[in-house]
Amino acid sequence: MIGDTVKVTVDRPLGSYHPKHKDIYYPINYGYIEGIIAPDGEEQDAYILGVNEPVKEFVGQVIAIIRRFDDIEDKWVVAPENVFFSKEEIMAQVAFQERYFQTEVQMARKILVTGGTVFVSRYVANYFAQKGDDVYVLNRGSKPQLPNVTLIEGDRNDLGDKLKGYEFDAVLDITAYTREHVENLVNALGKFNDYIMVSSSAVYPETNPQPFTEEQKCGLNSVWGIYGVNKLAAEDYLRKAVPQAYILRPPYLYGPMQ
């Protein structure tokens, strides 16, 4: 349901009080989603964030779910399209009611990004974090980290059991350059759904017709040399170890933080 567009009928608008507990004031709009029945047998309740005036109904995207461990139902968090809030920002706005429960905010997806401190991997990590995903970055902790991600500090070639306790919706492997890089990470991971590796168009011989296509033969590129050979070996291992993996082969990338 996270990411879905829903219509919320507001029965407790911003500025109102709880119908039974008059000490609970609603600083945000709160309502229900018709046609979706929650575990308590009633229609699904939802908080509306990012709307600063009372409304009767609202159409937006589900950006998070508030899991209640000591109650039968969860609450959905809905916001305008392309408007996102961090876990801390969500909890701060719903604390007026959720403070009475033991809760956890579940965001869209749990994503692991290798690197996350410079150039492509930093942009990727920041992009998904700003969209509201729960982003983890794997690096040695030697460079400044993004403020909106969770650091897993370690060397990708010597991870031990550091990743075994995690379950990721997606692994975005931006910093794999050799077969060993991919093999060591794959073997260190716990559960994951999708694996996406950023390879390179250097896996194609420069004599191939351009622009390159994935149907073309791969092999030594005399311009890029061992770099392309190693990327191709990493791809070959990944295909065997994770047959459903995705492999991207961008051309030369250039920009800030390179």
C-alpha cells in the first residue's frame, strides 16, 4: 500500500478534538479510507501530513505506515504527491496521539546502497532517501555521511555477519569493480529482493558499432583495459549467483564529486 494513491475522508479535521477524549487536539487532518477495512473491522485510519488547513477530504500518496505493537490496527500516513517526510518528522506530527502506543514508522522500502559518500553512490542514496525510502549505506566510514541515511560501517570485502540481520527490498551495488567485490557482498547479505549492479559500457570492445546495445558481444576494450574485463567478470558471477539481478551498463559518467 505504500506508494498508493488514496482518498481520505476527514472526520477529525485540523483544529478539532477527539470525540471521546477531549484532551486530544488534532494539529493535523485525520480521517479514514473508504473501502479498505482495517483489522479492527473499521475503515482504515489515516493521518494527513503536508496540508496546513482543515479539509473535508484529501487525495494523496501513502508514504508510511505506523505499526502499533500494542493495538490491533495500524495507521497510514498520507501526503501530497512527491512530498516526503523523515521518520522523525512523521513521529513529531503524530505524537499527539501515537504517544499512547508503542509504535514504529515503516517507510516505503529498505534499500542498501554500496558507497554513499561520493559521486554516483551519494546521489543515488540521497535520491531514494528524499523520496522517503529507508536507505542504508555500506562504506568504511572514512568520509562525511549523508544526514538522512543509516550507515553500516565496514569493508565490503570483510563484512563477516554485519549484514545477516538485515532484510532489504533492494541492494544497489554502485561500487562493484571486480568479481570478488560482488561475490563477497552477495555471500555476506541476509535476505533481499532485488539486486542492481552498476557495471559499465567498458565491457564492450570499442570496435563494436555504437551506440552499444546489450545484444552485442562483450570482450576486451583496449581503451579501458582491465577495468572492463573486471566488470565483465563481476557481471558473470552475479548472473550465476543471483539470476534475477539487474545489470546497468552506463557510459562514462562525469560530474560534481567525481
